[in-house]
Amino acid sequence: MLRRSDKRKDRVEISPEQLSYASTQAERLGMLTAKKCPMRILGWYHSHPHITVWPSHVDVQTQAMYQIMDPGFVGLIFSCFNDDTASTSGQIQLTCFQSQVNISGEYNRVEVPVEIVPNEAISDACLEALEQLPDILGQEEEEVFQKTLSNLRRKNNLLTTVHNGAVFTKSLCHVIEVMCGPLMQTLENRLERNERKTEDLLREKEELERRLEAIRNA
């Protein structure tokens, strides 16, 4: 999970250093598998909060740039927090795409089929990424705050410094509210569900043992 180099809502920028680090992480994860299967980066992803899932012209151009390095590279976009007016629950949409140049030299989106395979367990890599996300968001806020603080010290503006400190604290509280709280609740819910499932399996095990013992004594 990478840090944003540009926090504006309509920007998605990944530095070359981050891409190199992602490749290194893929190799490391490959070595952790039981059969030490080789892994590599297959694509990139980002979210579209409150808007449609379809890629913008910038997304399509960015995808084309990645395909120069790897023709099989794909892009994923998740549309989230986009409430469905027909129901009380929100929905998450996903699209997978590549870029293709048309006759006029412009880039067009090409849909790539996606198959989602359900999985009951959360891998260690996914848990590690979930743990890192609040830290990454906090680091982004800290970086902006320290940069602003450095400029204010040269101007010796105490009132603005106090104001920016309050804004920084509010931003961190916002991260805790929208990220840490729901994340903790989700993990606690999974823990309760797993505990109930464990109890059910233990009861099933005891029942099977009783049946087996009855068969042996018959």
C-alpha cells in the first residue's frame, strides 16, 4: 500500500521509487510462500470516492504509460461511498481496464474481464497492509504539517502556527474516526465470527467422536 505523492482528490500519482519498492515487496512475498512461487506486479489500482467507476482520460493515459513497460499491465478502479438511491446501503463497483490507441491517436479504455474468488481467510500480507494504512494516512498529514510549520517558523507567525496545529490534530482525529474505528470493528466482528465457528467445529468434532466410538463398540 503506497503513500500518495499528491493528495488532491482528482490526482493519483505514484513515484518511481514507490514502484521499485512495490516490485521488491512482490519478490519478498513470493519467497514467503510455501513453494516460493515467483511474484510480480500485475497492475495498479486506485479508488473513485463518490463518483462513477469509469476511468478518466488521465487514468487511460497513465495506463498506457504502464503498458509500455509491460503489455499485460492492467488498471483497477473501485468506486466507493457512492450510495445507491434505490436502497439504504452503499455499493462498491469495480472495473478492470487497459488502454488502446485508436485511429486518431487517442487512447481508449478496453474492458478486461474480472473474476472475484471468495476467500474466508485474510492473508498475513493483507492484514499487514490494513495495519499500515492508518500509519500511512497519518504520515501524509504529518508531512504536510511539518512542511507548513517550517515555512511559518521563518515568518514567525504564532497565531497561524497554532491554527495549523489545530487543523493537523483535527485531520488525525478524522483518520481515527473514518479508518481506525471501522477497521477495529470489522476485525472484532471477524474475531467473534471465527470464535463461533470454532465452537461449532468443536461440537461437530465431539459428535463425530461419539459416533465413531459407538461404531467401535457395536
